[in-house]
Amino acid sequence: GENVEQHPSTLSVQEGDSAVIKCTYSDSASNYFPWYKQELGKRPQLIIDIRSNVGEKKDQRIAVTLNKTAKHFSLHITETQPEDSAVYFCAASLAPPLLKAAGNKLTFGGGTRVLVKP
Amino acid sequence: SAVISQKPSRDICQRGTSLTIQCQVDSQVTMMFWYRQQPGQSLTLIATANQGSEATYESGFVIDKFPISRPNLTFSTLTVSNMSPEDSSIYLCSVVARLDTEAFFGQGTRLTVV
């Protein structure tokens, strides 16, 4: 099955600096890569996702890049703010049109605890 | 986005007992999943809840321990059976409305087994 590795496990940055989190996956058939943010005591919430037919996607201060050949993808947060402090999870799955019998199930990375220092 | 109501939000249970967690969605969804998140850890998929048929379990999870029901397109339950302290965890319901849309999570059930 799919295996997702995430690094680093903790990341401390100064407010205004950039943060980068990297993930690698093992199943070359995976084609959907979401990123979730989980604040303490809250549910995971999707912040950005990318599909395998795209190399990069941006949404304001957040961007995700995907290298299918190397089977890795990264989350970039620019101009970090204290409210960016949270645990971030990457994930991989199969989504249409490569859906299989139990598609859309997510395999998560281990998580990155991000602390933005004011 | 789907609105997911998960109950209970937390519970403290005696070892050897069972707890049933409910997940109710405000609209029909294609896929429903149950995840476990142990303290300070990542999310691990327990099973895919299939409407009208047996759930599909991931490696390491079995039906006798985690029976799941999904009677319709908006509701599912997960039971944690014969609990031990090792079952102390957060259990999360997740839904995908359509096969090409994102996954949303319920607020989770924080279970403590004493």
C-alpha cells in the first residue's frame, strides 16, 4: 500500500519568514495530494490540494509543488503569521480518473508541527 | 462543503466496555471513512464505510473490534468494542461528497479508556 513520509516533524520560523514542508510517497499510481492544517483540539481542514496533472498550485501565501518523477511534493508558506502555527499533514490518494475500489482514502504523512514566533 | 456532526465529542469509558460513535452528514455523500488519531500522532485509516454492506478494513483493523454500519448515504457509526487503554485516541469521521471532491472531517471523538 501507499506510504507517505513527511519532514520535518517540527519547524520553528520567525514571523514573516517562509516555511517549507516536504513529503514523499511510494505508490506511483497516487494522483491526488491534499494538505491539511490541524489546530490544537480541532479537526483537520484542507488548505490546498494538487492533482498529478499539475506541477504547482498557489493560493495567496500557500503553494504546493509536485514532482511525480521523484514522487515528492512540498508545501510552501510565505510571509508566515502567528495564526499559521498548527500541525500540517500531507496526504496521498487515488482520485478520478484512476479511482479504484476504495478510492479517495487518504494515506497521511506523520505531520509537521509549525511554530511561528512573533 | 458538507456539515458533519459527530457524537459524542468525548467520553471516558471503562475497559471491557464498548462505545458507539455516530457520524451524521447534512447531505448525501459518496464515501464515508473512519480514521484514528492517537495522541500527538498522524491519522490512520481504520475502514471505509460502505452503504448497505460490510465495511472495508485496513490492515491491522478487524470487524470484531471496530464494527461499522452505514445504513444510508448520510449516516455511519463506528463501535469500539471491548476497549482497553490502548484504544484511547481521537476517532474521526471523514466524508467525500463526490468522487472528485475533497475530504472533510468531523470534529472527532476523544476517547479515554480507564
